[in-house]
Amino acid sequence: MRKIWQLGAIALILGIVTGCNLTSAPPPRVSPKPGLEKPRQKPAPTAQNPVASATNNPNLLLGNPSNAAPNAASTDNYLMVKPQFVMSYNNKTHTANWVSWQLNRSWIGTADRKNDFRPDDALPANWYKVRPTDYTGSGYDRGHIAPSAVAKRGSIHRTRNESDNSSTFLMSNMMPQSPELNRGVWGDLEEYCRSLVQQGKELYIIAGPVGRKGSIGKKEKIAVPAKTWKVIVVVDRPGLGVSGITSNTLSDRCFYAQRCYSQGQGVEKFQGICTPS
């Protein structure tokens, strides 16, 4: 591919300044008793420590394209790290700017589709949290960005366990999509990705909305994107990581208007819509 996104990494540096009395003798050093000193352990990545969990995260292998930060002051570019995917959330549009995730066979299991659409309580406390009912009567689907499953097609992306599947139903992972798009070509593209994984490939995917053609919602306005987009990088086999991305690596950039129909079968559906890099 012609252009590979640079890996994004965020470092959190904490500085602690203490007062020092330079005239006093240093305190005597006390040696710990054998067997009593516990080895220092690095804190495990958690939802409360998104910077740490964004580092070397397989769901963010292609980088942090907008330099999103886990700071509530970043109201239009707020970094959220979940075990199943990473996103930049925009509190002005009430949708994600992008969602990034890895897909290989390890993510696919037998968990049922949870269908538990709900607000994302991990957003800052004073931000509006989109509710499933905000889409009611709008004419738009609650369209997944990082997929769960398309029941009729068997396109399964996050079915390793119930927790993984449930995470995809957070409303922060939704964007308004016309039924023609969500249940048509967008779902077809999810199925195409699944078929690549069944061939033993590993995919790195980033997707999201672009532009604005209106809004929906009852209490707060949720932006309806003019188009949706998805970037797919296909690695020959799992475990290669960045080293598996070369000038010969298959990648697609796809843009869909809200009123989008597809014809044909397999990869032919996306010719003229998806542009190989």
C-alpha cells in the first residue's frame, strides 16, 4: 500500500517535586529484611488507565490517527480504550470519530448476539450519553462501527465471549445509518472481512463517519454522517503485526454514502467503492 499510518503512542509522564534539605545529613539506609520486600509490579492496564492500555494495544496497531487523548478537555477527540476496540469519541457529534480493532480467528467464538444496546457509562460524567431511544422514529438504524454479528449472514466479529459481544452494543460504538446502508453494503463488507479471517488472515480495521447531513435525537442532537468509511489492512497470518505490513499488503479504503446499494458477489461488490492502496 502506498501509505502506512505511523504507529501512534501516547506517554503519560508524572512529575513529583519534593523539598530537599541540603544541609542535613541523609537518613541512614535501612536494609530490608530478607523475604519481606515485595517486588514492584507495573500497574495492569485498566479502563481507568487508558494511556497505559493504549500502548502496544493490538486494536491500535495502525496508530492513533487523530492523536486522541484521554482527557475530558478533548471534547471532540476523546480516547477510549476498551478490551475489544479503541475509539476516538466526539462529544459534539455524539458519535465516534473512528473505531479501531483487530480481527482474527481468536475473536470468533460461539457467544450469542447480546443485543443489549445501552449508554456508555465510561464517558465523562458531565457528557451526554446517547440512549437507544434517541434513534427511535428517526428512520436511521443504530449502526455498529465495530461489528457484533449479522445474524442472517453469520458475519461474526466479536463472539469470543458474551462480554466481547456485549461491548459492541454500547451506544458510543453506534452511528446513524440508513437501513439500505447498514443492512446492505455495510453488512456485506463485514461478511467479506469475516471470509478473509476464515482463510487464516489477520485484519486491522479502522472505521467511522465523515461529514454531516443532519441530526437525530430527542434531548441532544446526534450527527447523521454524510458518508461512512472503513480502512482494512489484511496481514497474511496472525502474529506478524507491523512486520507483516509491506508494500504488497492488501488494504482497502471504503467510502459509502447513506443511500448506497451494492450489486455483484464477493469482492466485486466493493470495486469502485473500495480503493486498494
